[in-house]
Amino acid sequence: MPKRTDLNTILIIGAGPIVIGQACEFDYSGAQACKALREEGFRVVLVNSNPATIMTDPESADAVYIEPITWQTVERIIEKERPDALLPTMGGQTALNCALDLVREGVLEKYGVEMIGASREAIDKAEDRDLFRKAMRKIGLDMPKSAIAHSMEEALQVQVQVGFPTIIRPSFTMGGSGGGIAYNKEEFVEICERGLDLSPTNELLIEESILGWKESEMEVVRDHKDNCIIICSIENLDPMGVHTGDSITVAPAQTLTDKEYQIMRDASLAVLREIGVDTGGSNVQFAINPENGRMIIIEMNPRVSRSSALASKATGFPIAKVAAKLAVGYTLDELRNEITGG
């Protein structure tokens, strides 16, 4: 299916300032997306609060706004520019959260703006820890023993079931910010207070410790005709317990058996279908117990991520560029890879 003709202007939300958890990988993906969409004849409007990026160069988009990434600011830009579509998957968690705010506040509906690249339902299902847990159980994938808490009282009740050490993961935060590993009650209370404060939905996932397990990731791309490709597998040299953003990673994975790789591959595709990522790239993370081979799914990102930049460089497959073109109607079999000639 060729590109959509009902879209003229597309708004891209950037990732904002460089902080721990988000940096130049989203500048890379945003710049690639701007270039890809303009190649196809679309008018591109970009909003990003960080002027020290490639994507905010005046020639990278038809209109560039260096403004705070809040739904109120973006609403004013939408009112002025009247885009037909919003592409939020190139700016990391900041852009996804802003897009969800725009949906909740009725801004997209008010101005007739379509969200492309990821639906609200897919973002919610992937980022809301409770919905994600239920979705993974539905397709038969193993997850750590866990429970959801919305208050300190609930968190303390859950911790008794899970034991120490305990992993705390807030919903809808970037790079695991606000979360952590607690080895005793004092640390647990401190991390939970911080997590509840940082999570926009005041929701925590409290789960059993998987410290020391092997960690691997899959970079997957899917189009609206359900063509899927695994771009590459990525293995963390450091075990679970070292944040994947701090760990040395190797692509392709070096120590997976063929059976483990195939299980991981099939599981990744099942995750994308269940979450509802119809177009674009996603990152699915797994942990493997080195003692007995038990494999569990940790999380998935329904967007271009830190790992996507590494996978793009390692394989020569421009994930962000392809994801942008898939979002406007193309299918994988219609896109040529200019880097490899495939």
C-alpha cells in the first residue's frame, strides 16, 4: 500500500533536554523521521524544548518550535499549524506522555488530529504495568511474581508476598526513573514514595528480584499488514541489576542458544501483536535465569528507543526512518534500505 494521501502536515514531538535516560538517540530518530517524511512530500512541524539538537536545525523541518513539551504548549502549536497527524514515537517517553495528555484533554479530537505510529490503546497497554502484566499472561508469557500498588499501604502489603530484595517499577516513567531495588524496609519505603510521586498515574509494579539473570533485547519492526522483522538481538554483558542504559551491550547476542533465540523471537512478535503496535519499531526485553533457563519478559517500549539507535548502527537498518514511513501507510516490502541496498 503506497503512502497515505489524506495527510498533509505531520507534527513530531521531540524528547526535550538531555537528562539521564534520554539523550542523543532520540535526536537521531527525530532527525531521521523529519528527513524521511519530507522526502515523501509531507509538511513537517517539529516541537522540541532542546535547541542543542540536530532536529531543531531550521532546515530539518518546515516549522520548528523550541518550546516546553507540555500538552498546553503543543495545543497552541496544533491550533496554529493545524496538522493532520501527530507522530509521538520518535521522542521517547516524554513525547509518548505528552501525546497521551493531548488525547486525555481532548485536544486531538478537538482539532481532528490523528495519532500515527502508535495508538493510545497500544501505549497504555505497554506502559501501564498492570495492563501489560495482564496482556502477557493472556498470551502465555512468563513474568516475575508481582503485584500493583497505588499507595504506600498497598505497597507494603505486596512486599510481604514478594520478599526481599524487591524491584519497584513506576508506570509511565522514562528509563525506570523513580524505581529501584530495595534490600530492606527503609529502602523500600523511600523508593516507593519517590516512585508514587514520579508516576503520573501513581502506580507501582512491585516484583520479585531477578538480580544476576542474563538480560537480552529484541528490536522488532511491524507494519499494518502484519509483516514483522527482527532487526537484531542485543545482549547485555552486565546481568540484571545493572540498568540496561548503563550496561555494555553487544549486537547480535552472543550466548543465546538457537532454541532461546527462537523462543525470544516468537515471543517478541506475539507481544507486538497483543499490545497492538501496528506500525513502527519496538523494543522487547527479556531475562533468562542462567541456572535453569527460565525466560521471562521484563517490558517493551512501543516506540523507537535507546536500543534502536544501536541496532540501526550495528545492522545498517535505519529503524527510525523506516518506522516513520510505515506510520504514513507504507509496508515493509515497499521500502528499500539505501544503506545496504536491500
